[in-house]
Amino acid sequence: MEIRVLHRHGKGIREIARATGSSRNTVRRYLRDESAGRYKPRPSRATKLDPFKDYVVERLKAAAPE
């Protein structure tokens, strides 16, 4: 969406790429394709430490000075 607004205001592809942090090819593709959109954020995955989270939190609470 931001890319289209900048383009409507007369900004060049190179300038838009610099402003948005995207590559020039991405900007071109986005301007060419009407249905192009941003990637959806991925759901966070479980980490290897998740099974031990409660234990670690308890240990930190026990070790904290009062």
C-alpha cells in the first residue's frame, strides 16, 4: 500500500525501494501486480526451552534478592 502511495506521488522505483527497505525488483513486482500484498506474520513456534519455562521462572524467583 505504501509503495503505491509513493509511486502516485511521483517517486521513482529506486527511491521507493530505499524508503521502504525493499529491493527494486520487489517494488516493481508490487506495482505490476494488483493482487500483491505483504506477507502475513507467522505464528510463533514453540522453542526448545518451552517445556522448562516454569522451572526456570521458579528458579529465577528463588534466586532474586528481596
